[in-house]
Amino acid sequence: MTTSTDFDWDYLIQRDRVHRDVYTDPQLFSIEMTKLYGGLWTYLCHESEIPEPGSFRRAKLGLREVIVSRGKEGDIHALFNRCAHRAAAVCMHPSGSASRFVCPYHGWTYGLNGDLLAVPYADGYGEDFDKSTRHLPRVPRVKSFHGFIFGTLNEAMPELEDYLGLAGDVLKEFINRAPSGKLALNAGAYRSSYTGNWKLAWDNAADMYHVFFAHRSLVDITRARNPGGDTGATYAARPDESPIYSYYLGQGHTYLHHRPGMGPSIFERARPAPGMEIGATALRETMGAEAAADLLERVPGQGMNLNIFPNLMIIASQIQVVEPVSVDRTQLTWYATTLSDAPAQANVLRMRIAEDFPNFGEVDDLEMFERCWQGLQVPEAPWVDYSRGNHIPLADITQSNGAQKAPGTHEHALRGYLDAYKEYMQTDMTLTAA
């Protein structure tokens, strides 16, 4: 059996380049699905998706399927979708409400917390049969961070707040843009997939360099919408000098901060969407100009790409979850967020604006990921370069809080997350189900 110690990590991941095997080796992918997706705090779902006792939602912990449920007292559980008898999946609905989970194979019945409640014809098991030891296997550590639910199988992982670190601070900023400080995921999901490794999406997550080429059409639309321009990278004659920065936040987390280059109004800068003017006018008439202006600034995304390793991305006003399927197949699922306690018209506007990038920009990225995968099939050219900005000493871009800040067109954030990946893959981990 191949383990992570069988690989020469200093050879595979160097300061300015990474070997193609990190993307293409099926054995490495198998180890990632254990150590990263399960060994680290991995995003499962949002509390708003399981709002009431009895609510449940299926999610993924790497390749393991779990049921995230809310118990009768409001407590949250993450149960493996696997009957303790013969391993059949007990839940096939993506989400819903239930009082129990019943295995369709032999009728074993489980509570919302995974406890085994009933076994048909239990006499056939004898007097020593102990139901308490035959519950649905559970994710032992589950915790919510301001509504975002994470789980890990690793008892040695630091507390979730410590793992998130600086990324948690940015995530709170994102949440607190809602008028009441609460977001909801109740507007559906947009799913896409590509042929290629999941890390191709992660390489792209805090990269402003590709925007001028892969997203050329969107850049042109933005310029047409704002003919006066602003200070964003899409207008800069020298993009390295734009005020858009990328950050490496530690623990594998990265952050691309667009806001400093987006001009005085995020709403006015948004690309045209159906009903924008009508909706904005209605809010001004209902709320008054000042209150409506404040709310309209909260409606679009705030100009950020926050990437919480290994699977959660906050892009503008939406959540994207990276879901590896195999070494050469990845699903990306976008969830629109709504502003709790905001007028319905504001959330209609938020949805219309949020449709923009997944429909018109994400397709560019998917094509680039597949082109990268195509190129990675050449074994005689094994190295992937990520040296942009590597000539700048780390001391020159490291801030007092430990974050590394550099132009968004540099690749220091990519180097940072790969350093963390390299460390995680070499760390001894003991993973258990409760």
C-alpha cells in the first residue's frame, strides 16, 4: 500500500515549480481524500440548509458521503450514509425532513443522531445483540462557524477557529455584510464539472493574472459598463501595480481582494443584470434614498475570493464547494446566498447579479482547467511553473499579522497553499469515526 512517505516531497513541490505527479498520480489522490478531505476541517454545509429539527442534507467529506442532520434539540450531527449492518446507503434524498433514517435493504432504523432504534426480527441476533454499538458511524468533530458547518475525522486537529485563523476574520466580514449579520443558502445551486484534478481550481482561486486573458470578454463588458474606468486591474496599464492584492493567510487558505480597485460603489460597478434599475428604484421609493443606498451596496459581492482549504470558496456573493470525484474529475457547486431579514426585492437583485459570473466567467475557467489537464498528460514535460513574484523576499510581503500580501497577479498565494499541502501530506494522522 502506497503512503505519503513513499514520495519525495522536496522534489515534487519546489519553491518555483511543482511536478505533474501532484496532479496526475491516482495514488496521491487517494491519500488526499484521506488526509485532506477528512483529516482537515472540511466544509459540509450551511446551517440555513438544515433550519429545523428533523432537517437533513447530504454532503461529502472527500469521497465519503455524510448526512448532516439537525436533532430534536437543535443539535447538529454528521452521519456517514452507511448502514451499520451491510453498508447500504440509508438516505437517497439530497435534502429534506425526516424523523428517522431507514435502511431499504433490511429495515434497520436510525434516529437523527444516528442511534440504532429498531432492527426487524431482532430475535435472530441472540440475547447479546447490542444496539448501542451499531449506530450509524459519525464524524467525531462537527462545528459551526457563524453558520458554516465543518467536520473532521482527526482528533488531533486544532479547534476550528484556530484552523481558520485569518481566513475566519475575512469570512466574518463576508457574513456581516448582511443587514442582520445572517446569510442563508435557500436559492438553489449551480453545478458544473471539468476533466481535471481538483487542485487546478485551487491554483486559480487567488490568481488575478489570468483575468486579462481567460476572461477577456468579461473585462471588455466591465469596461463598456464603466467607461470612466476605476483603479481595478481590468483597467490598469500595468496590472502588477493595481490595488488588487492576493494574500496567503496560512493553513492553506488564500484571499484575492478586489475591493480596493472597484471604485466608490460596488452596486454601480456591477455589470448589467435584468431588473437592476427597476429593483433599485423600488427600494429607494420604499426605504428612502439613504437606507436604500446602504442596502444596495450589500446586494452584490464585496469584491473577494476567499478560499478556505481544502474545499470552500467564497466568490463575490456566492459559495463554491470543490468536490473531487476522481484524480481526473472535479465537480464545482455554486450556492447563491441571500441576505436574511432584507426586503425580497434586494435578494431578487442579489440573485440576478450573482448569475453573472457562473454563467459567463466560470465557463472560461473550466476550459482553462481542461486545457491544463490536457497539457499535464505530457510526461516528458513534467514541471508546472509558478515562479511569478518569487524573486521578492518573503520578508518584504509578510505583514505583522503573518499574512503574505502581494500584487494579485503574483503567485505567492499559490506557493503558500502548496507549502501547506506539502506539510499536510507528510503529517501523520489518525482518522476515526465515532
